[in-house]
Amino acid sequence: MHDAALANDAHDLTALPERLIQLVEDTLSNDEISTDAELVQYLTHNGLSRENALHALRYREIYLSNLWVAGCTPIRGGLRIRFNVATGRYELA
């Protein structure tokens, strides 16, 4: 899904406890192999509702394709900062 569409999304994953937000962001950033169904199962097994797990998967592509500064990520909203490997600099997203 495109960054702008996610930014305007009404669903609020920021209401999750911090440990679950970290789990979601770590999983989305690092798991390139699991299927979406496997990720939903993993996330629900670790405390997310099925609805939240399915919603979190909408962020999978932008978490896998960018290196985000901790706390300045798409799921958390607000200021979003990612590392641009082409320029070697951090930039606002």
C-alpha cells in the first residue's frame, strides 16, 4: 500500500501496548519469508486481535523496503524518518 494511503488510515495501531507495537514493527521489518497467513497467526498468537494483525500487514511493504528510525515510524504516526541508502542520509518520509 502507498505511504500516503497508510498515513490517512483511520485504524489506530498506536493504541496497542508498546510491546505489541515493537513486536509488529520488528516482525514487519525483518520477516521476508513468512506468508501473510503465517504472520497473522504469529501476531495473533502473541497478543494482537485478528483485525489488528490483518491491518498491520498493510504496512509490510514499507517496513521491508525502508530502514526507519526507532519511534519515527509509519505505525506510530507523527514524524517519520527513514534512512535513504542511495544518499546515505536520514530523511523525512
